[in-house]
Amino acid sequence: MSLPRINKEVFQALLEKTGKSPRRVYQMIQKKREEYDYTISRETAANLLAAQMKIDISKVQFKQDFKNRSKKW
């Protein structure tokens, strides 16, 4: 089973908000997963991190949800 990918738009927003390197942002996402004892995916951890940094991901999340629903039909 592969882990869900981190949404590119969310990752880009994290890069811009933090001003950190991609490697450092991945480490921050990993740390967030550790906080939840690895019970959340990388994608969820990135979304949580973005929410905590007051990054509005609602449009990104809506597009992702729509895309996932379209696959089921």
C-alpha cells in the first residue's frame, strides 16, 4: 500500500508560508505525523500543518474531493 501524495498546491503554500527548503517542510510534515503516532497520512499531516499556519486550503481540498468523487462514478 502506498501513502497518499502530498497535494502540490498545499506543499507549495507551505513552502511559501514558511520560507523553508522543501526538505525542511517534509521534515515538518513528518514531525506532525509523529505527533499523531503515525496514525495519519502524509497528506493529512500536510493539511493539518497548513491549517495550523492559517493557510486556506479549502479550494485545494474542494478540487481534491471533487476529483476523488469523479473517480467513483
